[in-house]
Amino acid sequence: MEEGDSNNEESHIKATRFRNLPSVTSLSQEELIITTQNDSDLLSSIRRRVQISSEKIETGSLNVLSAKYESLDYDTCENYLLLDEERKKGYKFIVRKSIARWFIFLLIGMITALIACAIDISIEELSQLKYASLSKYVDQYVTQGKLYIPYFLWVLYNIIPVLIGSTLVAYVEPVAAGSGIPQVKCYLNGVKIPRVVRIKTLFVKSVGVVCSVVGGLAGGKEGPMIHSGAVVAAGISQGKSTTFRKDFKILKYFREDHEKRDFVSGGAAAGVSAAFGAPVGGVLFSLEEGTSFWNQSLTWRTFFASVISTFTLNVVLSTYHGVPGDLSYPGLLNLGRFENFSYQIYELPIFLIMGALGGLLGAMWNHINYKLSVFRMRYIRMRWLKVVEACMVAAVSATLGFLMMFMLNDCKPLGQDPTKYPTQLYCQDGQYNVLASIWFQTPEASVRSLFHDPPNTHNAASLTAFVIVYFLLSCWTFGLATSNGLFIPMLLTGAAWGRLIAVGLSLILSDNLLIHPGKYALIGAAAQLGGVVRMTISLTVIIMETTGNISFALPLIITLIAAKWTGDFFNEGIYDIHIQLSGVPLLPWEPPPLVHNIYASEVMSHPVVTLKCVENVGHIVELLKLASYNGFPVVDPPLTDQTEVTTYGRIRGLILRSQLIVILKRKIFNETSDEWDDINVGIFRDAYPRYSTIEQVDVTEEEKTYSIDLRPFMNPSPYTVLHSASLPRMFRLFRALGLRHLPIVNDTNEVIGMVTRKDLARYRVWRHQGRMGVEELLISKE
Ligand code: ATP
């Protein structure tokens, strides 16, 4: 048999092995019928489901979805109340809403940029104090042989800010840890990540990122900017702050998941734009990494927010740097201009090889970080331990930096390179220690040095040592309880090995003029970053915009594609690994291949918990307490046939748990409320986004005998599919329309099953070293 055939067969076996449910043709009519609809049967069916989900699952497993994540509702609930509102408001309201939307995007751009400026200026000022004093003390004590004094000072200067930052993250808002890009990605994909877009998160993130960069951790401020932009967008678009319990009573019509999500994609783009001075890259980032639901006007508004963001940042930072009006600071990350670089055609294969090397190193980095993350999930669970680990990394960072400068006496004449704090250490007069100059500045400034330092500034031994140390250090740092991103450390590691390759090439090739180390540093940086995050289009554009060199598009894209393909051969990108580790039910761009033979009847949950159009209050309360589901099909009372077996009723609509809770809280019962004037779609918007739980709803025994007419509130035309619909068809519906619940109906339009995001996300492509298949994931309770 051909090798391809055996792979095919294996993937088929793998696909069928996990398909434990019978297909629709083998399901008997009785199996599709619920026998009774009373509460005790309902309870037992729900209990059965809970038991399935409480199977013992190994920590750190990548093939588990967590049941705790809920979905966002992108589908508009076109109920009677909404239609009533539309009828009353007319076209003037549409124009007003559109103007308000543009204004909010303007504000998102400006506020995101202002936050970026505040973070940048704080980092700049504090780092200057820190590194100027360190450089001075090193030179002062080296002659006295008391180098341990500046060393301990360095350790202290690292530990204090990191202690503050990680305490904030660990004790106040753990979701502010890391770059926040995986969380924003999940949110834009349609998964509610608790507390991800709250003001408290923004505060912890902003202070945290200043602390970790000043604390000398191998991390950057760029990733967190994307998260900050997302929080700003989610906050100001709602006209209220739940944290401060303040409702400004404005912008109420934006209090819906799909509106908020559009703003968040604008905020993420504005964040990228502020971080890298790359407005187009920002839009592409939102498109490539984030939002699933995209249209032309959203692209346009997102681009507007991005441009405003980079402009605002430019104005403020130019003023801060004493050149107001000069507008030469479009982004936080300033890699300097590369205008004079060009490449030869014979260099393209070299770039390709460097891309593949980046993919290889990236896959290795991801694997080590994955193992480390699993270790952390198992053993570093206590908050104080997380803080201790962060402080330990801060101390080790200083120690390694110190050892490198001390042991590798790499000296260069002063004046060759625009280093801010030239430290002499053991060098002769008129010279400075190159490694000290790399360590005694922010990582971002170090990337700039590696890109622009003249040839022969760095020798091979120091570059090699630096690559190894920074590779491992950045890997250890990512995933700590601190707010910092990985763009800069990856660029730095890549720039260092890129420069190393240039040193090697200049030994082999005689034409030294062509081998400008800065060019190779740039390609190495792109390859390393691409190998870790696996972004292609947005990263190419971001790097192009940051370096202002359009002619490097081809080398960059070749490098990034090679890095992605090589890396994908071994594992996923780092963001996806972390998303899978937390069990988020993310829906990828495409359904798994070769699964057209999996039908809705195999994927769906049944029996379905349904409600009648006019339902008893007590029954609803019990149901909400028993079942954790968020959506319930509303059906006609089930028919009874001759054998006294009731079937599911015909579908009439779909109602959400949140809607039921609001109705119960407002006590809109048939028996008590005949006044409909106060009841409008606003009652749901007032409660959005933090709805009460069923336990917080107070219903008296008497009220439990009342009834609710669900028809004005339910979505009267939910999307449904037949039991014979294939998995890819349902997947595309979810992905394109942002659905949350998809009732499955039989030929007579009776509800026989329910499909949600988790039912689809659990079918995932399985790839390992060139082999492929489809696996079905487990669902855990936590
Ligand atoms: P989400 O969590 O995405 O906001 P949800 O809480 O309603 O939606 P899930 O947690 O995704 O639903 O569902 C878990 C399982 O319960 C899925 O297998 C789904 O098919 C099933 N399910 C959801 N709603 C119902 C229902 N009304 N009746 C029976 N099963 C349901």
C-alpha cells in the first residue's frame, strides 16, 4: 500500500473510532422521542450529562474542552419588542446610531493611544533611572573589585517592580496575566472569557506591564496594548460601568454582544496600531487573529480607529520627546528606519532557510513553554507561589545578564554605536562593553541596536550566548503571573541569531558589503516571531510598517511562510496552545476535513430541555436551577399519540436563560402584569452584561403557580437545521453567523436535538508530524 493510502486509512480509523453515536439512519423513531417531560425525568437526563463531564481528566491535556466557557450571542433576537422599537424609532434613529458608532471608534483610537503613551512614558522614565544608576555603579565598583554591589542592586531593581506587578496580577486580576492576545482572540471568536474586558483588568494590565518591563523581564509592552485597546472599546461603547455601578443612560442600543464585539475588534486593531505604529497591520491583525464576523463597514471603522490611534500616539510622544509637530513616533515599538537596505535574488533561498530555522526554533520554544505551562498548572497553583516564581525569574534575568557581561569581555570603541549608557567594565579607556549596553536598556532598545548597529559591533561568542540565554529566559517568562507580551523577546532572540548568521556568512562570502547584519537581524527576528506565533499576513505588514521598508515584503513573506509551515509540522502556535490548554471551545476558520458523513443527529444533544409558549413560573424556576443550559427551544405543547407517548413539540422560537431571568426578576407574569407600556427591549439592555443568577431571583410560592407568555420575548425565527445536516454545514452556520444555539428538527419541524458551539468545537483536526485525522475532544466540568 502507498504511504498516502495508509495515512488516509489511519485518519479514517481515527475519525470513526471517536464516532460513538449512531447515525440518523440507525436511530429508531423511539430513540428520537422523549418519553415524558416531567421534572424528575428531566433531572435524571441532566444528571447523566454531568456524570459524563466529571470524568477524570489529566491536567494540561490539549484535547479537552471546558464546559465553563459560555458563548456570546451574535445573532440578533428579532422578537416582538425589538420590532416594536424599530417601528417607533424610524430612520432618524439609524442615522444617529451610525454617527454614535463612528464617534465611539474615534474615542477608542484616542483613548487607546493615550493609555499606550502613559505606559510608554512611565517605562521610559523608570528604565532611565534604573539603567543610568546601574551603569554608573558598575563602573564605580569595578575598580574597587566590589562588583557584587551593582549585582545585588540590579537584582533588587528587578525584583521590586516585578513583585508589585505579579502581586497585582495574582491577587487582583489573574486574567490580566500574559499578553492578553489569546483571550482577545477567544472573545472575538465568540467565547465569553470571564472578566476579560473589565476596567479592573485594564488597570492591572497597565500597571503590570510597566512593572514587568521595568523589572527587566524578557517581555514586551506590545501584546498587552492589544488587550488594553479591547477593554477600552468594550468599556466606552456601553455607556455604563458595571465596576463603578454607574449608568450614564447613553448608548443603550449598543448593549448587545454583537455590537460590543465589533467595537472590541476595533479596539484590538487600535492597540496593535499604537503598539507598532502599524494601522494596516492592526486591521489585518483583527482580521487574521481575531474576529470571525467581518464586513466592509467594520473594516472601514476599524481602520479609522487604528489611524486615529497611531496619530494620537505620535502627537503625544513627539511632544514628550521634545519635537512637537515632528510626528516621528507613530508607535511604541520603534525599530528605526531601514530605507537603505536592499537584497539580492540569491539571498532569497537564505531567507527561506532562515524562515525554516525560525519555524524549528519556534516549535521548540512552544514545546518547552507548553511543558512549563503544564507544570505550572499542576504545581504552581497558589497565588503566593506565582509571585515567588515571577520574582525568581526577575532575579535570574539579572544574574544571567550580569554573568554574560562579566564573563564575555566584548569591548568596542566608544562612539561607534549610539548606546545610551556605555559601561566600561573591564574594557580599556575609550571602549565600552557591548553586552552591558544590550542588557542596560529596555529589550525594545536592544532590538533596535541589533538592527542598526554597524557591522562588527557584536562578536559571534556574545551573540551565541545571548541567543541561548534569551531564548530560555523568554520561554520561562511567558506564562508567568505578570503582564507582558512575547513580541519583543522573540524579535530580540531572532535578531541576535539573524546577526549571528550574518557574521557566519561574511566569513564565507567575500562580498561583505551585501551582508549587512541588520538585514539578517530583521529576517531572523521575523522568522523567530513567526515560528512562535504563526501569524503571516498581519505580521508581515506590521514589520513592514514598523520598519518603513516596503521593498522587504517579499523576503518577509517568504520567511514567515517558511516559519509557519515548518512550525505547524510539529505543533500549534503559542496562542493556540494556551487556548487549548485552557479548554476554550474556539471555532477555527474551517471545519475539520472529510467529515461530511457526520450528521446533526450524531452531534446533537438529546433529549432537549424545551419550554412551552405559555409556561408555568415554578417550572421555569426549577428548570433554570436544574439545567445549566443557556438556551431553550420554545415549542407547541407536545402532541400525544395513541400509545400515550408524547413527542417533542413543533418549534416556535428560542429563549435565552438571561431573558428568562430578566422576566422573572421583573415579574412579568400573565396574572399580574397587564401594563405593557414599561416593557420594552430596554429592560434586557439595562441588565446587560452581568445578569443575575437564578439563585438571586426571588419568587414566592404563589407566584410559582402563575404563568409567563414567552412569545413576545423569544426569538421567533431561530436558525434550525434538519437532523440530516452535515457537520461542516452546521459549522459554517456557527462560524459565519456567530450562532450560540442551533435546534435540530425532524421532517415535521419538531425539535429533536440541540447543537451548541461546544458540540462542534469538539471535532478537531489532529495533526502530528505530517499525519492528519479528526479527533473528538472530551468536555470537562471545569
Ligand atoms: P453556551 O455555554 O455556549 O453559552 P449553553 O450553556 O446553552 O450555551 P453549552 O454549555 O454549550 O450550552 O452546552 C453543553 C451541552 O448541552 C451541549 O452538548 C449542548 O448540546 C447541550 N444543550 C444545550 N442546550 C440544551 C438544551 N436546551 N437541552 C438539551 N441539551 C442542551
